[in-house]
Amino acid sequence: MAKGKKEGFAFAKINYQIMLAGIALLVIGFVLMAGGGSDDPNVFNPEIFSFRRITLAPIIVLTGFATVMFAIMKKVKE
């Protein structure tokens, strides 16, 4: 082991907490995007084009990805 290096986790506790929040946002976004299909393939369901699936869910997913990236990049003062 090199002089002055500590062994342990790759990130600090706050990084993992922020990362978990980002993953939670990703899950919420994908759950909001789900559904809207039709049981009968011959019947069109316009619900697939709702505000929730077209606008809100992708914004939440992108926010989740940005949060995870922030958690990875954040440096913690020792």
C-alpha cells in the first residue's frame, strides 16, 4: 500500500446517499412511464401519449441520471 493512502470505500457516506436518491428517482421515473398499453392489439389507447408518460417521467429519469452523476463526481472534504 502506498504511503498516505487509506483503504476503504470508493466514496464517502454522503456520496452513497445521493446515489441512492438518484436511483430512487430513476425507479420512480420508469414506473411513471410504464403502462398505457391496450389488451386488444386492434384497439388504440391514446393514454400512451399522456403528459405523465411523455413529459413528466422522462424529466424525472434525466434528473435521476444527473443526480447519480453528481454523486459520482462530488469530492468530499476530509
